[in-house]
Amino acid sequence: MIEELTRIFNPRSVAIIGASSNPDKLGYLLLKGFIDLDFSGSLYPINPDTSRRILDLNVYASVKDVAGEIDLAVITLPPDAAIAIVKECIEKEVKGIVVFSAFSEEVNLERPEIKEILSFARQKGVRIIGPNSMGLYSPSAGLAIFANMPKKPGPVGFISHSGALAYAFSNYLGNRGVGFSKVIACGNEWDLTWADFLAYLGHDPDTEIIAGYIEGAKDGARFIQLAREITRRKPIIMIKGGKSSAGSQFVSSHTGSMAGNQNIWSCVFEQSGIISVDSYQELIDHVMLFSYFGHRTVGKRVAIVSGTGGPITISADLCQKLGLTIPALSAPIRAKLKEFIPPTGTSTRNPVDVSIAVATNLSLYTRPVQILSSSDEVDAILLIHTGDWRGDEVAQAIAGISSNIDKPLMAVFLGTPEKVGQAILPLVQAGIPAFTSTEGALKAFASLVMWRRERQSD
């Protein structure tokens, strides 16, 4: 199976079945996605109307009209037409078929025509992804699940039962400096399953971090065995859908999966070493931090730098709750800080409170960070900037000293979402993970510390 998926993820030729010249159509956006990512192989738009080119490519009425081999086919047709096209692709011996078509839950594996197709595919050595799959994204191979995907490859692999989540997740993080190796929207799993892709990413040398959204597993024992083996080498960070009764009912209709008892899933995650998160934002925060600090030396001693007391107090409480420590600073370090930090309304103990004076003197952020970075008394630094005042300038100032920072530095900007989102871009571009909540940063960092400690004890 690993060899089969390697061929599918590195196709020399791709057919988009249902390709369109209309920019408002899905068949156009999918085809354009491959062009946007500079796919180097052959692209074959498939459409009964062959009278005009699509995106300057020759159009074919059927996959059977393509003279050469087709490694990957993406079917965007309505469900009532898709089954016959899947059969054509199998006859053509296409190596992998992505069924984008949105089948209802009633069209399941017990339907005779579906069973027949799957049997035929097995005979021909053809693998099927989906249905209800948005497909595969791999910047290095030029594979796209939509137009205008980020081009930068990276170490993160993502598997999702939700196609829209796969797109949103990879697009959001990809535009914030986090590169992806492979992203898979596995859909309803007529053939290839979430666990199959987990096995593949576990062996993939380009994937160092595995993240995912899962709604259920068809083979729980295999899933646990795979996860246990992989988490010895690579972190797996997951969010489980269908925890509540309402969510569980939706899962059944969304992918046809059984969500399973939440207590059982909690035990599965704990026993297999999977890092479990509770929200989409928490998943983003974890993957961002792991991708930036995955190769760095990390420890549990955190120094906090900020200009306001409330976020400092909240962060200190959270550190203790998460098993992180805030060590008191030695007299020599405090003496260095006292040279420039105002004497009134401040603290040099750790947390380092530089007071509201930082609003007019940004060096009250940069100088403590540089001093703490050179100290062996802390393992990481958390900088918290509150409000929208001079957010862009703060980010630029911190980014400007990034090359002189030896310790892992996390930046948290608390303020208006749209302003904060724009302000933190220089930070992530400089290799500093930036967050919109102290909880997001510290939870992710604590997970990394714990995961690294557990690996060292194995």
C-alpha cells in the first residue's frame, strides 16, 4: 500500500473529470489549482465538449481518449454520473481516483453497484479516495485541492474526514509560514481509509509532524497499533469530531462513520501517544508551534515578558496548571534588567513586568528578550503584547532581533482580531510562532515539552 500511495502522491499525469472553462465552476478551480502549483506532469481536462481548450489545455471527452497513462483522476461530476466514470477510470487502470462527488449516506458500501466497483478496482490494482473527498494537496508534487493554494512545502502532514477543514487548515497555516508535505481529505472511505493515510505519512520521509481531524475509525485495533508505532518517531496531533450526542449524529450522516464513545477515544489517544486537542484553533496553535520548534531544545522553564499585569497573572496560573515552571531570575540577570526597566510599577523577578512604559519605548520588549535568551536560567520566552497600540511596530521590532534569539520565543498579541492577524505576519515570517491567546501558546508548548520528554524516556 505504501508503494501505491507513493505513486498516487507523485503522479506524472492527472485527469480532471468535469473540467470547466467557467471560473465559477468547481472543475475550473480544481484544474487551475494544479496549474497554480506548477504541476510538472501532464494535465488532461475531461469534458464532453472538446470544441475549445480549457486554461490553454487540450480537452478530452473521456479518459479512454487519452493516449498515455493516467496516474491520478479527480472526478467532480454529480453522483448519478460519477459511478460510471469511476468504472471507466478503473478500465483505464488509473492508479488513483479521487471521487469529489458528494454522495449521500444512503449510497454506502452495501449497494451492489458500489461493491461491484470496489471488487473491480481491487482486481485492477486501482485505489479510490472518497467519495466526498476534496482530494490531495502536496506543494512539492504540484497537487492541489483548490485554486491559489500556498506553494511552500514543509514538514506537516494532515489527514481529514472533512474536505473543507483540510482546505481551510492548510491554507491558513500555509499563509503563515507553515509548510505541508501532504494533505488528504479522505471523505467517506469506500476504499482507502484514514488509517491507510496515517500509515503512509508515518513512513513518509517528508512528513515530520502529523495532524488530523477524525470522526471515526473502521478498524480500531489497527488504528491504535499504527499510532503507537508512529508516535515513537513523529508527533500526531488530532481533534476528534463527534464528541457530543449532536456531533455524533452529524458524523453518521457526514462520513458514515461511527463516532464511538468519547471515553474510549480518550483512552485510545492516551495509550497510543496521540496529542489530543479540543478545537480547531487549538489544532492550529499546536501545529504552528511544533513546526517552528520541533527541532529545538525545549524545557519547561518559561520566562514571561509583558507590560500589563492581567495577562501575566493568567499566564503564570496557566503555566503551573500545565506543568510548566516560571523560575525566579538570579541577581545578575535582574541587575541587567534594572539598568533600563523603570523602577515604578515594574518587576524584574519573572514574570518580567515592564509596565505601560513599553507603549512609548519598544526596547522594553526587545532588550529583556535578548537578555533572557542568553541566560541558562530559562528554556523559553513568552512575550505578551496587549491592545492594538503600535502592534505592527512591536512585531517589526521583535522580528528585527529574531536572529539574535537563542531560546524558543513565543509571541502573543491580544487585541482586535483583524488588526492582530495583520500585525503578527512579520513575526511568523521571521520564524517566531505568534498566537492570539496565551492559552493557545502555552498549551501547545506544554504538549511539545511533554512529547519530547516521553520520547526521551522510551
